[in-house]
Amino acid sequence: ETCQQLARETLEELDWCLEQLETMQTYRSVSEMASHKFKRMLNRELTHLSEMSRSGNQVSEYISTTFLDKQNEVEIPSPTMKEREKQQAPRPRPSQPPPPPVPHLQPMSQITGLKKLMHSNSLNNSNIPRFGVKTDQEELLAQELENLNKWGLNIFCVSDYAGGRSLTCIMYMIFQAVFTDLEILAALFAAAIHDVDHPGVSNQFLINTNSELALMYNDESVLENHHLAVGFKLLQEDNCDIFQNLSKRQRQSLRKMVIDMVLATDMSKHMTLLADLK
């Protein structure tokens, strides 16, 4: 009983501390401080890994450059003394193919990736199946999907009735039950444009080579910003504005959601977004 009382008092004190931190208007939010703490712990593990072998150092450098945000002051594991000696030792250089040329990119006024519409096929409400998939057993599928929010859902029957596309069918139903039509539209549009006009190189490559895209977006989520710019620029082409019937408020809300979703695909922001989610 004494231990339980002490544990409850400790939890109450921790809750009070968290409330104070949230209301103090500190320079960093609690989620940001938690993210920073996690990154420091990860950095220690990566440092230990880099000291084990050369391959360990390469793995740690890849994780640091890919998943850790450069804006946070996180030390990237540096090569050990043995690694430096190996790097300084003269070695015959094998013949290597020349590096891929940096793609020539145009300024913002002439965003690349814009192509004329080559088809005129479009969907209407009559073409969209009731459950998102075409099936000859729609009524049987409807009966099974009544148990969608229950533990006893027979996923095997759903797969049979949905023609092997049970995941599409279930996610279609969940989206309809959870999200608004505007949110679904934003998610579909973001999924369609999140990699549009990808040059085939990473953000870090564009930054290291001083590409025009990196200069345009100040080294911040370069490709993600470019995908968004091209995607929204396409809407300005003739007969391409699929959102023309939305109100001004709906259009602004959709644009904000699409920007947030596409920018979240930048893996260097993964840890920060994960901390915010928690």
C-alpha cells in the first residue's frame, strides 16, 4: 500500500510538472523536448555502432542524414581514429562511372513537370462502386461489412466477396465513416501528387550539389515543396482545375491539408512528427 501511494503521488507530481511546462510558454514545446531527448539517446547508440566497424559507421551516417532533422542540434557520429587512418591511407581508386548529371531545373515562374492533358476520361458518381471495388456479390459483402467495427469480422469472406481487394474495400468504408468528403479529397490529391516530377535524387543530393531547387526552397524539404508546387501549378492549366466548384474556404482548407500531408513525407522530419503524434 505504501508503494502504491508513493507511485500515485509521483504520477500526480509528474502530471503537475507537465502542466506547468505546457503553460510556461517555454522556447520548446514538451513534444519537441521529448523528441530532442530521444534523438540524443539515438545518437549515443549510433556512436557506439559507428565504432564497431566501417559498415556500422556507414549505417549510422545514413540514419543520421535520413531520419534526423538538420535543424536540431544532434551530433552526427564521426569516424573513429582507426577509420580516419584507413581513409587517409592511399588506396588505388577503381574506375567508377561518372556521377549522374544534376537535373537542370527552372525557376519558380517556369516550374518543370507540367504536361498537357493527354486524355479526357473522368469518373462520375455512377462509376464508383458502393464499397469502392467492383463485385458481383455486393449484398453479401454488405452483410459482412456490418461487422466492420466488431471483433468477429470474417476477413476471408470479405476478401472473397471483394474479389481479393479486401484492404481497399475496408479502408473505403473506414474513410467514409471517419473523414469528411473534403478530407478524403485532400488525401487522394496529396497521394496523387506527393512524388510528381521527382528528379530521381534525394534532398541531400540536391542540397550538396547546390541545385536550383535547393536554392529555391532554402534546403528545407526541397523535393516535397517541389511536388506541391508542381501539383498546384497543374491546377492552373486549362480545364485542369478539379477544385473549381469548391468555395474559397473549402479550397483554402484543402490546400492546407494537402501541404501538411505532402510535407510529412520528408523522412528527415519523421522523429519530430512522431514525437508530436505521441
